[in-house]
Amino acid sequence: MTISRRTLLGAGAGAGVAVLSACGSNTGRGGGSSGGTTLAQWYHQYGEPGTEQAVERYAAAYEKAHVTVQWRPGDYDRQTAAALLTDSGPDVFEVNGPSLDQIQGRQVEDLTELVAGVEDDFNSAVLAPKTYRGRIYGIPQTIDMQMLYYRKSLLADAGVRPPETLDELVDAARELTGRKVKGLFLGNDGGAGVLGGTP
């Protein structure tokens, strides 16, 4: 079975970004047990049924390399960051980033040529954070839809119209916040988990 670049770029389950590592013993440059190319791919452990099986099927069908997939339970981000500082880091992995440190430390590869010709398949707002100095260092796997809900009666009682911009959202939140009501709730972490992508 031959898998196209478009299929490769579109594959993957779950949120995050697939990034090729520039270090590690499985660098995609050979050294597999059969003398062919081997790639180590890491995922955080998903809870959704069927995800692991779909990825394993995809890896088995990929003929250009022997792909081993590891499902990493626990603190995936710390495990990955630590592994990238060693010679045993993964070749393909999920990351919320990549960070400037990872790019400048050559822990991730320039993927611009891999994405050439299919950039328009990605939402530009999602691809932009993976781009540094015009070069692409991460490939979005999925785009999670986020929604902001509001209570019409709460806004109407306060004489506030539904906000349409971030500035209006901030103003509405201030106006609606009182001694017993918080004008905007963005999660128990104060918004850190949702504000990185939505604005």
C-alpha cells in the first residue's frame, strides 16, 4: 500500500502537533533490525476507543520505513522534553509547540518542504504558530473546535450585548462580574488551557 504525502499529513488522531525530531537513535536514516529505515513515533495515551488501533494500522501500512509506536502514559510533555535531550528521543511526536528553544536547539526538523504544495489544506491561524522565520517546524494533526457560550438573560439584565470582538468580551466580562457572579469563566486554570489557541 502506498500512502500519499497528503494522507500522511492528514493522518493522526487527537490534538497536538506531529514534529520530526532532529536527534535520537531512530533518526529515520537507517539502522533498523532488517537494515531498513526505522522511525519511533510517540503519542500521549489517548482514552478514545479505536485511536491506538487506527494508528497501529497506519504504521503497519507505511512501507517506506518500519514505524514503532509508543503510547506514553503519565506526564507526556515532560517525558518527551527529557527524551529530546538524549540520543533516544522519538523521531515523530506530539507536542504543543514547537517552542523556540526546540527550534534553535535543533530538536525539531524544518518540515517546510514536506508541507510544500499542501499548506492551504491547513487553517493559516493554526499553521502560523508552527512557523518561524518563514519555515514550518510542526504539522497540525487536528483542529479542536472551541465555543464560547453565554447566558442571554444575564447579558440582557445587565444591558450588555453579546460581544463580537475580544475587546468587547473583556468589557462584557468586567460589566457582568459582581459579588456573586463571575462575568467570564475560562476553566479552573484561569484560562491558560483555552486562551492559547482561541484568540
